[in-house]
Amino acid sequence: MLKRLSLITLLIFSTSCDELQNVVNTLPNGDGGISDTMIANGLRQALDFGINKQVSKLTQKDGFYKNQLVKILLPQELQKVDKTLRDIGLSSLADEGLKLLNRAAEDAVKEATPIFVDAVKGITFNDAKNILLGPDNSATQYLQGRTQTALYGKFNPVIQNSFSKVGADQIWTNIITKYNSLPLVNPVNPDLTDYVTNEALKGVYTMISVEEKNIRTKVSSRTTDLLKKVFALQD
């Protein structure tokens, strides 16, 4: 089972179509090849593994806040709010506001796994073939195309509820009210729930893409003899 999963992981993330075909044709599997069904099923298994690994990281405390790849900062319209607060000695208030945005995203991502699982179950062999022979982020693109709308629908109310649950609504009201009361500023009132929802989605796909790149490029990610041998072809 480990060898089969390793093979499929290779197939998903290999960068050369010629190498893919050589691997499919030469690695032993009963009759000397690998069936279409096995490729599709193996792709599902490998994607399930990658999703569980990366999504679980984002759901942990500070999964967003202390990850510079996905940390949610203020929207452009509010960057001046953050700077102004820090300039007048209210850095702790600004930090608390950022932390609450990221905590809401961490709560929301817990809703992602079932949607990803459904998307993976729906993979056909044609889907698998396109992913295998496509660009180096094909697996991530596949999942994004089939899950983004559903994930937005799940994330948005969770983020709204998270804001309410921890008092973020009041904190941000205080922050924006304080900012808007300063002289010579233009009042701001962005939809933070929509903004954080979209940033959370970006974070999910970013981390899945990171896993995809790791398997392609890092020797340390080739955890079996089979992976080491075959990926050496692209080094």
C-alpha cells in the first residue's frame, strides 16, 4: 500500500509528461503497468492525504496568524488605520484586531475538509489524466475550481459568528470609530467578513500548493526508495 501511494504521489506531482509515461509503463503492477482505475483511486488517496495534512495546520491556533505565507493583514482600505493606531501608541489594539481576523479564519477552515473530500471523490480518470499531465499546480487548481464557491458559503457564516463570539465586532467598531474620530481622515467601513472569507480561501489553496511544490522539488519529501529513484530523473 505504501509503495502504491508513493507511486501515485509521484504521478500527481511529477513535472515531466515523458517521465510520467515512462513511470506508468515500467513500474511493476501485475501485468507490468498501472490501470486507469488505480491511477484515479491513487490520486484520490494522495489528495486526501495532502488535504488533511495542510488543512489541519491552518485550523490550529495561530495556523494563520503565525504563518507568514497566509497571515491575514488588514485590507488596503484599513492599512492606514493600523499605521495610525501604532503611531499614536495603540499597537496592542492594532495587534488584537489582526489576531481576531486570523482566529476567525482558523475557525472557518475547520469546515473545509468535507467539501474537499466530496471534490476528491468526484475525480474521474479524465480529471486524473489532466492533473497528472498538467502544470505543476494542477492538483491545487483542480480543487480550487471545484470547491471555492462551496467553501465561501461555509466559511462566511463561520467567520461572522466567530467575530461575534469573541467580540470582534465590538473591537473593530471601537477601532474604526477611534480612527474615524481623528481629524483630517476619510471615514472607512469595509466589509471585513467578506474580506477575511476570501483571505481564508487564499490561505487554504496556498498551503495545498506548498505541499504540491514540496513533493516536486525537495529531496527530503521523497520518503521512499521509489520516490527517490524516480524523482532523481528530474534533478
